[in-house]
Amino acid sequence: MPEPSVDLDIFPPVQQRRWTVLLRLILAIPHLFVLFILTLGQIVVAICGWFGALFTGALPQWCGDYLRWTLAYTARVEGYLYLLVDEYPPFTVDTDVNYPVRVLFPAPTRLNRWAVLFRFILGFPIQVLAAWLSTGWMVISPIVWLIVLITGRMPAALFQATAAVLRVQIRTEAYWLMLTPTYLKQVFGDGPLPEPEAALPPGFTPASPTRPLLVSQAGKVLLWIILVLGIIWGFFNPSPDFSTDDDGGGPTHPTQIEWPRPTP
């Protein structure tokens, strides 16, 4: 039996409207506000779900429903911000909404109580990995934005790498929130792109451009660059100095600015 993992369908447009690319961050502000409110509720629901799963071995249905709604909403907003799609996200938490970014959740299943108990420890490495990838993408985002603004589309290798980053974030959050017992795998995609002259296996029909997520060699190189940039930024990002002044007074103003890190 295949492991119950979260899948991601992304249907990119042939051409993006340049004015929406130019104003993408401004256009997304209302969704970011809604997402902030939903995330506050997600924290409370996740804590309740953790206790429920710890004692019963399964995530309570109402907790699972809310967490799927918020994660699907997050994927749509982030897909829009990542310039993967051009259509404006709808203001709905429906997981089956007709939108070019779609999260497919596995059916609810039993959870290992030991894995639930140590979820924070088990999920910490992949949370760090997802943070590195998202931070690395933010580092190159001005270049990505300029490319899409000028050409009106995202190059194939860049689309594959960006879709992989988003899928890592969604799968990491799904494991963290106990929506699936499956640990993060296939960070660099589900396999390489077939050679142009190679015949596809009989009966092979992709469900979407990202399912399965086939990443070219150029896309994998971009992913490595994104990951390395995220690691470098994480280690060398300046942090504010809140040391006290010489006369023993309160903390001084920070001499350096800490750039906000994107949420995985």
C-alpha cells in the first residue's frame, strides 16, 4: 500500500498578466491578513488535535477539517505569491475549490502515539529544511519576479524548483499538524524528466504538471542553489543587539536590522 502523503496540483498559465506580477505583493495583502487570522486559530486547534491524537491515536475530525482548510488556503496564497499561477485566490477555506493550486489530502488514518508524542522532535529537521528552502527562494525572489515580469511566464526549470519548494512546505506542515503519518520524502521531485525521445511507460498519464513532480537537471541545480542560499542566509543573517548600555539602563536600540524570515 502506498504511504498516505499529501499531493499538490499546480496548473500554471500559458501567460501571466504583467500588471498582476508587478503588484503581486500588494494584491496579496488581504489574503495575508486572512491567513494571519486563520493561523492564530490553527495554533489552538493543533494543540487540541495533539492531545486528541495522543490519547485516541487519531486526529479529531473537527481538528483535521480545520487544519486542512487552513493548509489548503495557505497553499493557494503561497502559490500566488510564488508566481506559480496568475489567477487571484478565492476567499474560501473549501479544500475542493476550483483553483489552479490544489492540495490533495489523504484519507484520515490512525496515528502512532509515540510519533505524536515526539512530533516536535521528529518534525524539527524537516521544519528547518523547509525554512531553508523558503528563505532561499525569498533570496532569489527579486530575480524570479523580474523574469516573470519581463517574459510573462516562469521558465520550466524555475517552475519545477519553485513547485518543489512549495510542496516541501505543504508536506512538512501536513506532517507537523498530524494530517498524515508520512515523513517528508522526495524533496527534489518524484523523478527526472524523461528524455524527449524516450517513450512513456504504458498507461502513464500525469494527473497534473506537478503530479508526479518531475524535475529536470536544471531544476535540481536550482533547488540546490535555493537550499544553499537559505542555509547561508540562516547562518549569517544579522540579528539585533539588545545588550544594555554602559550605565546599566535599559536595552539599547538595535544597531542592525533583522530581516523577517518567511513562515514555512
